[in-house]
Amino acid sequence: MFKKILTSFLIWRVALFLIAFLSIYFLPVFGARFPYVDKVLEITHLPYWVWGFGNFDGVHYLRIAQDGYLAQYSQAFFPLFPLLIQFFSFVFPRVANLDTSFFTDPAFFYSGIILSNLFFLAALYVLFKLINIDFKKDTAFLTVVFLLVFPTSFFFGSVYTESLFLLLMVSSIYFIRKRNFFWGAILIFLATATRITGVLLIPLYLIEVFQSRNKFNYIWTLVTPLGLLAYMYFLKITFNDSFYFLTAQPIFGAGRSGADLILLPQVIYRYIKIFLTTNILTLPFFNALIEFVFTLISLTALIVFFKKMRFSYWIFSVSALLLPTLTGTFSSMPRYVLMSVVLLFPYLITRFRKYVRPAILASALLGILLTVFFVRGYWIA
């Protein structure tokens, strides 16, 4: 089965590069809606259809990998991914006499893009193994296919934390389901050093420990939040703000709150106002629309499948979906929902099997459009 998954992954990766290559013919003007394009990406001297997968958040991770948290507000990005990029960058030769106070060495991009893709390939295989615990092999493989064709799956092949977090998430759950709670806790610990969403795996862990009826396994719960706590300690001693990763959020725009919690009805009301006051033929309207649709469709599906999903999976999926909305916006939700819906896929496939092919086609077509926008420097998520 690994060969089948590897083949699917390679087809997906080649397809993304092909879409990126053709994107310039659809959007000849580069959007450049983020800083450091020349300092981090163009300096690699790779073609645009390769370095385009380092756009937006990718440049921040690459600069952190080289310079640490020197840039103000870069603390919004968690440390494990840039640390891994930094560690594996030694494999690639450095540019002689490069002014690293101004440019980021291309070695970090090479490291980041390769790691992201390797993490994703590994995550796909573990995902298959995890789903196969409860479902037949064909359903488990279709889950992999659905993730590959999901409209924002290109983030897994970009210099983003998506692939690393997915690998840690599905691996931790797999070990937990196999009642190896120690390794499950270790992987959750690493997940909490990758993204704040990692802490939402802790309730899943506790539910599964409770169902195992082995009280001794509760002790490993102490390990699970250490990634986040270690980062908070670093922020405290370095910047005198343990919650800098939260307070830095508003600087990245989208009306995101870094302090006050904003409930879902308020966010929905805000988006209704956007729809009523924004020109429907503009990119801001399109962005708001896909953010709104991705969020509400995912939430609706999770509510409908509440009784069918494994309870621990449902708790994680819903909380992972709702947590970003508490900042007062659905910005980036087309990307964030990836972690919320992946555990839902096999249940959807089982219930709506006759609609699998048209769903794959529709998802892939939307994915082509979103990939073109992303690679050409226009904000998607």
C-alpha cells in the first residue's frame, strides 16, 4: 500500500508544480502581498513555480530558521518547524559572502521545501494506517486521496507547518489508538511546539486514556503541553511576554484579535457585513467568501456526524475548527480546516460513497484555482 500512496503523492506533487508553472499565464502580475520576496525566495535562483511554494508565512519560517526571532512579531510562529529547517540546512552548500543580515541563504529554502514534502508523505502513510484501524483499506486510501485533492492541500507541499503538524497529529493518535500512550504523549508534546492547535490533542488523549481504563497512563499527560510551555518560557525570558505568540497576532491583519475572545455569531455577523459592503468582483470578496464557506460547511458536517464519529476525534476536530475563529475572523480558515476535516473524511466517504468521484473532481478544480492564486502571491489562507 505504501507504493500506492507514494505514487499518489508523486502525481500530486508533479501536478502542483505543473499548475504553478502555468499560473503565470493566468496571473502574469505577481501579487507580492507579503514582504521579503527578493530577500528570501528570489535569491534561491529557482524558477517561480518552485520558490512560489515558500510564499507568505513561508518567508517568516525561513528567516526564523536563519536569524532566530530577531524580527518583531515573528514570535507568532512556533519554533519546532524552523528549528528543523535550520538543523537540516547543513546538507546544502551556503552562498559565499552572502549578507545574511539582509538575505536568507537559499539552503534554508531547500531544507524547508524538502522537509515539508517528506513530512507530508510520511503523514499520508500514517493516516492510512490510522483510518484502517476502524475502516476498510479502500476507505482508508480514499481518505488519503481526498486529502491530496482538498482545495488547500498545496499548503502541505509548501514551507508551512501543515505537513509537520499533520504528521505529529496522526502519529500521536495512531499510537494512542494502539494504547502506546507514552509515545502518543511525546508526539503531542512536539505538536504543541509546532502550532497552538497541538494543545487540542490533549483532550483527545485524556478521553482515550479514560476509555482504556488504565489510570497509570494519565501520568504521561504531564508531558503533552511541554512544547508550548517551553516556548512560553523562552518568550518570557527573551521578550518578557509569555504570550507574545498571541499578542503578536493582530499585526498580521485580517482584523485578528490577540487578546479578546470573539464568539462565532459575532464573526458570522462581521462576514455578513463584508458581503453587503464589498464589491463581489474583487479579491477581498472572494477571500471572505471562501473563508466563510469553508468554515460553515466544515462545522455543519461535524455537527451532522456528531454521533457517528469517534468521540475523541470529534472533540479535537470541532475545537481545532473553532479555536481560530475566537480571534474574530475566519481568515486562514481554508487552511486551518485541513486538520479539522481529515478525521471526518472516512465517515463522509462511507455515508456518501456514490458522490466520491464528483466530489474529488470539484475539489481538485477549486484546488487548481487556489494554487494559482497562492503561487502568484495573492492571499488565500
